[in-house]
Amino acid sequence: MGKASKATKKFASSGQLKKVIQARHKHQQIRKRTQGRRGGTKEGKQKAEVQADVEDEEDEVEEPVPVKGKKSKKGMSVDDLLGAGFMEESDEDSGEDDQDMDGEDSDEDEGEDDFDDGASFASVDDLEEEGETHLMELSKLAEKDPEFYKYLQENDQELLNFDPKNATAAIESDEEEEEGDEDVEMEDEKMPTFTMALLKKWQKALLEQRSLRALRKLLIAFRAAAHLNEDDQVLAWSIDSSLVYNKLVTTTLRYTPVVLEHHVPYKTLANGKFKPPTQTAKFKTLQKLILSYFHNVIHILSQLTDNDLLQLAVSESAKLIPYIVSSRRAVKVYLKANIGSAFNSLIAPDSIRIAAFLAIRKLASVTDESIMDNVLKGTYLTLIRSSKSTSVHTLPSINLMKNSASEVFCIDHATAYQHAFGYIRQLAIHLRNSMKVKTKEAYKQVYNWQYVHCIDFWSIVLARACDTRTQAENGGKESDLKPLIYPLVQVSLGAIKLISTSRSYPFHLHIIRSLLHLTKHTETYIPLSPYLVPILTATLAPSSRPKSSTLRPLDLEVQIRAPQQYVKTRVYYDGILEESAFLLAEWLASPAVQGSIAFPELVVPIVVLLRKALKSARTGSSGAGSGKDQALVKVLLERIEESSRWIEQRRKNVSFTPGKLGDVAQWEQELRSGKVADSPLGKYLKVQRKTREKRRKLVEKARDGEDEILEE
């Protein structure tokens, strides 16, 4: 064993050498235990002995600090280093993966002599021909990856002006200057500073030659940026400028997928899913480098503070998913990081959360069903945890989460059915326990924001998956999720009936909104009038005179239980009655109700009860119903009767009997195709929606301080 260099002595005195040796010994013991569990055959013992020899050789390496251009005298190839599998270990050696990157430069350099140049790097002899090939690829870059081509036009225009004849001279000058950098490093015995000029040279090699050598060096520099200012890391570069830091991170994120796509392309299927790259010798050699870079990207996600750079890291890392799906641990860590960006960062911009959801969606597009199961389970559980508390400020973010997560669940209906069935059943179990025990604590299992958002989320999922228009486009084929509509409706209606007091009306309205969304898209008849009409009659003609109050109107979108001070007040009754009347009009105007041939008969009980409530409000001694409330219900009642006559007018020309269900369904389908919106209820609803939207915008302006006065 030769004399230790000054760099080695300095590294040993810092105390890091001991940590590296301990980590390697621990890694060796884990390897031996793994080989022992794989069997006691003769062949297995021989493999274990060979692997132990390889680990012993790794432990004898004296210089863990990467020194550019320093070739090791050991004849170990890159394939020998990767033979044991990078990501197959237990979670105990997670720290070892990062430390391997420190010695990756020297490890891969010693294997480059045994590596097939034609398989990885562009040789000097074939450089001109290779340059002409890449020149043709540059002309097609605008079509293949317009986003990356636009980035080059804006930031690196000179790299697009590629001249194959000058490539040889450029590479020779790079090698000479790198040798000079090595001399400076050995003389000064300190970490070199990364410069913009060096980055530009690597950019040229990546774009012109798709150089794997330049990519490896770039990724080592990127690791230094990812673990900057961390005391327990041994880095190859120091970065002093924020401009150089941002440029290095941006270049690595944008260029790495392009180079990998050139050397190890993957296949995209017709259904939107993809297959990982073929397990060729080149891909197996690159896999360790890819996984190490991937973990550095995940690490830097928690370090970045610039929103634009964070969004770029999330979106560009998604392009590497096909290369890491073979590693279960990498998939698990990546999924956790993106779910955290999408759900836990409620204050983050929507663009970052959307980029994270797109990455999750791409991960769910892999052909491996086990990965899809992890994506669905992690997405749903994190969504529910994030929706525990709801306010005016968090509600838009939660709605964005639910809509995005529902799209992930609709990628594969058969796989989503297993998860949806179990989670809806869990909601039913909570409801059953509350109905049996009937205590305040038991009711809290149902009357909480998480339960409300669960009902709403599954309504969104089933509405998207079982949409009638989508089903017609697919040739009438029903979704695998359609059988879950009935149990979800039963659980929802049971939750409404659990507590019928006036303080629980906001909770009832939340559940009814979710079911309304479901019935609109699936055209499934859900009887909601028995739950809306009692609220209307109870608030229009209450048993006692409402109390006058100076409280501001209650925001029913962010309340599931009315505060005690609002109980039996005029302002609370007015808000509940207005919202209930609007939801009743929404339900009656939905295709499943308004488009039914039996609509005139369906509305008879509703008309009778509303007329009776109006009469009680006008003649009652309590003087409950205000003139505004009575006018609102009276107008709604008139529109219902007009719509009933509108349907009767169209039934006069019917020539078939009620027993011919096929003819009845065809008549209803023609009515729902576009004529429902022209009914009196449909026109009334359009006006109500415009009025509510205008009021909502005024409230948002007042909340943001843009306008202090709300118009009536």
C-alpha cells in the first residue's frame, strides 16, 4: 500500500474517514446477511465469497475524496460495482447511497478503461459522423421537446449553433484545462470552486455529443449543489455564487432527461402508460448514476425556496420516472416527496401542486400494478389528513386536491375499485357505530370535515368515472366503479339522517351538494327532496319567532355546524332558506329529475308542502317568515309548476304505454340531450347562478380588502 497523499491525511484528520469506513463495514455486513438468506447452495456461497472480496477491496480504498483525472490502479469495472444491486437493500443503508456518490468519480473513472466507448461515449474518430447525426437531431428537437428547445433559444442560443468540425478542438481544450484544474487542486489542497465557464463546456458536450462522461461530471457537481453547506457531506465542488448555483441546477434538471432519452429510450404505449427501458448493458451501467441523481433531486426539493426553480425540479424529475420504477425504494421516496408537495404545502402556489400531481399521475401510468396501488393509497390518505381543518383560505386548495386526486383514481377503474370499495365501507362502519352508540363522541366520527370531504371526494370520483357522456363515447361500456354509486348514496343519506337539528343543517347541505354533483354527471335519480323540503318548511315557518341579531351572514361553505349564537336567529334562517331553495332548484333541474317523463307526478308532494309552509308563514302567529323569504319560495314554487306543465305539454304526443321501458328511455334521452335547459326551471336556475357568482366575487374582493362595501 503506497504512501498516503496530503489530501488523504487532511481528510482523515477531519474525522470523515472513520465515518466512511464504518459505513462501508456496515454495508458489507448487510450484504453478507442478504447472501446468507438467499440459500446455502454451493453456487450461492461462491457468489457470497466473490461479493465479500469485492467489498474488501472497496474498504481498502484510501482516497474517498474525488480528485478529477486521478485513475485508480485497481482493475475493478463499473459492472463489478453495480453487480450487487443499488436499491435492493434495506432502509438501514440509506446513508451509504449518498456517500457512494462522493467516490463515484474515481470509481467510474477506473472502470472507463474497460467500458465500451462505442456504447457510451462518442469516439474522436467517429466524432464528425456523430456530430452530423446530432445536427439532424437538433433540427427535430423543436418537435420532440418544444419546451426544452424554447429554453435553449432563450438561455443558450450558442449551443444550438453547433459546428461538428470544431467539436474535436473543443474537447481537447476541455481535457487540457481539466488537467490544469487538477494541478491547482493538488497544489492548494482545497475544494475547487465551480465556475460558469466549466458549466458551459459541459453543456456543449451534452448537447453536441450527448456525452455520458460530461453527464456524470455534471451530476457530481449537482450533488454538491444539493448538499451545499452540509457538514456531514464530502463534496467535489464548492459553489460561491447564487447565479452559478441556479444555472447549475437548471442545466442539470433540463439536460439530464434529454441525454438519457437519447441513450436509453423508453416506450410509451397507446393507452398512455409506458414501459421502462430495456435492461441492456448500457442501462445497467447507468442505473446507479441515475438513482443517485434521482435521490439528490428529491433531497434538493426540500432545500429550494424559489418557486420557479421548485416547479422546474418537480416537473423535470417526472421525466425520469421510467428509469427508476425498477427500484421500489426510489419510487416510494419520490411518491412521498410529491405527495408532500401536492397536499402538505397549502401555502405553496397552485402551479407547484399541479406539477406535483402531474408527476404522481405519470407515476401511476406505469404498467406495474403494485406501484399504482401505492399511488392510490398514499394519495387518498394524505388528502384526508390534509383536510382535517377547513377555512376560507384552505378550501380552494382542498378542492384542487380532490379534483386532481380524482383524476389519478380514474386512470385504472379496476384497480381503483378495490381501494374505493374499502374506503367507502370504512365510512359506512363509522356511520353504523355512531347510530348504535348515539353519544356526542360517537357523532363526532361522522360530523367532521374529514367525513364531509370523503363523501365529496368519492362523489367526484364516481361522477368522473361514470359520466354519461364519457360512457357514450366509450360505446356504452359501463365503468367498473358504477356499482359503488348505490352504497355511497346510502352512506350519505344515512349521515344526513343521523342528526336532524337545525344546527346540523350546514352539514346536511354539504352532503346534498356532493350528491347533486353525482346525479348531474351520472344521471342517477337520487331522492333529495325528502331532505331539502323539511329544511325549507322549518326555516320558513319555525315554531317560535326568530331572534333579531346583528351577526354577519354565516358562510355555509366553511361551516358544518352552526355556532350557538346563530341558533334561531333571523340571519341564520335567511341563509339556510336561500341555500336550500337553490339546491332544490338544482336538483329539480337536473337531467335525472327534469328529464324524467314522470316529473309532474314527482313534484306533487313538493308543491303541496311548500304551499302549506307559505300559508303558515303568512297567517302564523309567530310572524316567522319574512317577506323576502316568502317571495323567494313563492317564485320557486311558480317555476316548479310551470316546468310541470312544460313536461305535460310534451307528453301529449306520446303514443307508447308506460310498460314499454325502451320507448320511455328513448323519449327521456331526447329530452335530456338539450331541451332540459330551456325549461322554466332551467332558465330560473341560470339567473340564480349568475347572481350567486356575482355575490361571490364581491365577497372575495371585500375579504382581500379591494372593496369595503358589498352591493346588494
